[in-house]
Amino acid sequence: MKHFPPPYSSAAQFEQQLSDLGHTVIAPESLTHWLHCQTADLRALQAFWNDLPADAYLRDGGRYRFRRHASFVVDAQADPAVRLAPHRAHWQPLDYNALHGGIERWFEPMAPGAIELPIWSRLMLGLAGVADRLKGTRPWFVEAHQFRIDTAGGIGRPTPEGAHRDGVDLVAVFMLARQGIKGGESRVFEADGPRGMRFTMMEPWTLLLLDDERVIHETTPIQPMEPMHAGHRDTLVVTLRSETFMGP
């Protein structure tokens, strides 16, 4: 299966590209440079993807998605700048998620050990800084989703709802791992125009940033690389929204 490589932008240029195009992709080495961290710091987070409960809300009948969820308020002007919000349901209107919208989805919370790692606050503040410069400085209402999509049933769907927006200001999709799979192509389209692009994030800690007001996005299904040998795709998806969390 042919893979189109991501159109990487450098650590010095990605914010300008995000502003110009509404999306940008950052290579792992640029991510560590931007966050002033080491690869080992990021790798410490990855162990927390081996204990994700099954997603009990899939309306397509699938059993291929595992996830945890947590909410934060991130404000560089506050102390503390990153505050864990009380655990809450994830909710989207049908306008943004025709498959799973309109219902309160109570996912298991992220493990305390993950969000207590110093790299977690660094990630949250880094993304909030991008959102500040893109949209204006303010507190950000952040939802973090740990995902594992597996192919034990043959097909795994990272975005079963299809091409969509999330109803937020900024979306960050971190690729953490691909094991024994093919597919999983990222597709980004202008929300109000003809242009689009497709590419496959292969390297751990590749980051896709999306201005959610300007683009729609999806990821194609994954399949096992070899029959009878299930694989998986791990991602961290972080959304930032101004004013408040999305709710009914």
C-alpha cells in the first residue's frame, strides 16, 4: 500500500503555516525542539496506552476502539497554568458528529500517572500557546482523548463518523504508535473550498494541528498487515475551545 509522506513544517514555520492554511504537520524532531524536551520524555507517556478500556458507545457495532478522556483548563496567566477539571462526559452536537452526537459519553478518566508527568503540562501549555497566538490569549477548555484502534475484528475505524469538524478552536492529533497495520491515512479538506490533502503519519510523535473552524478531517480505516495478526494504531487527540467546554 502506497503511503504519501506528511508535508512537514519546521518548528520555526509551523505556526505561520497553520495561520495561512488552517493545518500543519510537525515532525517528531521538530516537536521536541518546539517543546524543549527529549524523546524519552514523550516516550514515558506511551506506556499509558496499554490499559485503555473499550469504548462502549460505538454505534456502528464495532469493538475496535479503546479510550480514556480527561478535561483541563489551561491558562498561561493563571497559577496553576494547567488545571485538571472535574471528570465530565464528552459531548458533541449532531451537527459535528452525526454518528455519536447528542449523547453524553462517560469515558474512563486518564490515569493520574500520565497527567502528573512533567511532559504533560509542557504539552498542554505548548498547545495553549499556539491557540493564544492563533485566536487570541484566553483560558482554554481542553479535552484530551487517548485512543487505541485495533484490528482484532479485521477492520478498525479511527473516525467512524467520517470527515468532520469537532466544534472547537484547535485540534491536535499526535501519532504515538502503529503496529502491524496498513491504512490509517489522514485527510484534511478546506471546510469552504475545494482543496484537500492526504498523507499517512508513520513516525511516533508526528503532530497534526488543525484550525477546526477552517478545515474538516478524517482518518481512513486500518487493517492488519498480515491476516490473523491483529495490530493497532495509538493516538492522542487534544482539543482546545474558548469560553467553555462543549455540553448539552
